[in-house]
Amino acid sequence: MLTVAYLANQFPSAVEPYVVEEVEELRRRGVRVIPGSVHKPAIDEESPNDCTPEIVLRPFQGIVLLRGLWLCVRQWGRISSLIERVIFRGDEGLVKRLKALAHTCLGSCYAAMLEEFEVDHIHVHHGYFGSWIAMVAARLLGVEFSITLHGSDLLLHGTYLDLKLQNCLLCRTVSEYNRGYILRHYPMVGAEKVLVTRLGVEVCERASARVAEPRTNSDPFTVLAVGRLHAVKDHAFLVRACAELRDVHFECLIAGDGPERRNLQSLIRECGLEERVMLLGHVDRNHLDCWYDRADVVVLTSRSEGIPLVLMEAMTRGRIVLAPAITGIPELVIAGKTGFLYKAGSLDDFVAQLLFIRSLMQAPEGPHLGPYILSSVRQLDRVRHAAEVQVRQNFNRSKNLEAFADLFLQRIGPQTESTSDENFVHQQI
């Protein structure tokens, strides 16, 4: 039986459901998967019972560190080139070099903990420091490793990514934009090593039955944002945009929690938007539908992204979306066809796009406006329908999970018997 160690920064994580889904898909193919988590996960009632980590690195026990260091001594030849690169070469600063050495110790601990499982391959999700841990462990155990890259782990925090990409057997990424970025910035990496397999969401069957109706002037224009309150998500940009909409009857709902909550609360008070902008806190996935149903438009204001699940979820539920024209987002949101895009960082363009969408939804007052209203409603209905088709065809979770497993298993080793129909995908998605 093929045995794969699958490492994530935190496993399971409510904001990264795709990691659990990939583990389950590989297991369904007959692969023995050993889930690992760098940090101790916050297990909640939503976490599947069979998706708890078998290995947790932090906090680690002293005996594990001793085993890891002894493994380093025994297999020093396998990691000496990594240590040399950290200490003597490259233009990284002292702090990053020291962190890499510390993560090398964690990698040795991970390898020591994996020895009993006799793994054939290590896969790591995200290119943050967990990918260095996986690379070190793979070297010490004499196996290959692969990596999944999303957005900020590639575009903002690519520390030692050159080394990771050179050493991995396979780099899987979630957008054509990311693949192009890798091949441009890391020309030493062979194009055949970098594959695109998209993420996806469960296709919502009930959305297609919805028919849009023009809103009256008494209805508030409802803007919804869903995502962790982190600086890279830039919800402060959204709050500042709301301050430009004072003359509009609107409400803004922000679902999510995180380290930026206090700063956002202060900004909302400073802008006098306490009655207009509401921080909903963490909303579990089972209760998001009611907020999607309430929204006229679902917005994203991130500075860096892969291709966000929240946009896919909104689109398959028949919601209009507005997002920045960055990275892989235009591969999902085609401007004017499956949603709307704004110039990244431009508050004026973001506000203008919101007002345009609102104008299409708002029923004008006055006689003989029936044809205008009908035309606007039909325009948005076409966008909604095209968005649903886009997700159904290209960002369908079930289909894309099968494609991921097909490509992954083709690349890392001998085929395992699949319980699904033998329909291996030989092309990038």
C-alpha cells in the first residue's frame, strides 16, 4: 500500500477545508495517508472524526528532538547541502537564516516521528515554513516530497522557495497565473514539474432556480465579505469604501474573525459606521447560507490570493461578486460576464463598481421604466447564470478532487487501485 505523509500548517483548519477533502480523496483511492499538523489544531464539532492529525509537531517532546538530532547525525550527508545553503549562500537576512535552522530541527523531528510509518512520499500544503520541514524530513528519510502553492505563500512569503522548488518532485498550484509566475521567477524549475489543479466547491443545485427581482429604494443594498480578519484580506479597504457610500442606503456585513478585529472595530467607530458595518465574527459553514441569501453582492478586497473559495461559493449560490483583478481571480471572475472586477488598490474604482451594480439592482422611480428595469434584471441574471456555469464546469469540487488525485498518483509512484471509474486526466485543468 502506498503511504503518503500529508503535512499542513494546521490540520484540520476551518478556513482550509480543501486539505481534509484531499486527504479523504487519496484515502478513497486506497492510499494510506498520515495527516500531520505543524501546530496543534483547534478541533471543533465540525471536524470529521477520521481527519484528526496523527502527527503534531508543536509543541514537541524533548525525546523527539533527541531522536531527530541523532537522525541528522546518521544522515548528515543528505542534509548538508541544505545547511550550507542556509549558512553560506543566498541573500536572506540573519533572522530568516536562523529560522531556517530552527525549522531544520523541526524537520528532523518530523522525520523521526515518520520513521515508524515507512512513508513513500511526503506532501506539504502551502509554501510557508512547513514546506522546509517537509523537505528536510524527506531528505532524511530518503523519499521524495511535493508541495501545493496557493497565493501569499508564493507571491508574498516565498522564502527559500527556489530551493524548495528545485528539490520537490512535483509542485501543484491552483491557477495558471501562479504557474506562469513560478516559471518566470524560478527559471531553473522545469515546466513539467509545475502543474495546475484547481480547487473547487460543492455545486449548489438550488441557486439555478432563483430569479432576480429589482429592489425598491426602501431596501438596503447589502454588501457581504467572508474571510479571516487578517491584514492581507484588507477589510480596512472595505470599511473605507463604506465611508464613501454615506448617501446610499446600504449595510455591510463582514463574516470572519482574526487578529485585525480590534483594528477594524476602531476604524468603523472612527468613520461613524457603527450602524452600517457589522462584524459578524466567525460563522461556521453550515450557517453561511443565510448570509449569502441576504447579500446583494459578495465582495473580496484581498491584496493577495490564489483563487478564493468564497467567490466560488457565492457564485454557485447565485450571488453577484466583486473582486480585485489580481493573480488567478480573473480565471474565475470574468469581468462583466461571471462577475465584476475592480482595479486593485483603487478605492474609487471599487466604489464605482459597487454603485454600478446597485444601479442595475435598484428599480428607478417614474412611469414608463418597465423596459429599463427588465433589461437590468436580465443583465444580472445572465451574469448569475454564467457564474453558476463557470463554477459547475471548472471549479466543481468533486471533479477537481478526482483530477488532483489522478495527477498526484501518476507522478509520485505506482498506481493504486481506484474505487472510482478509471478516467485519469492527462492534462492540466
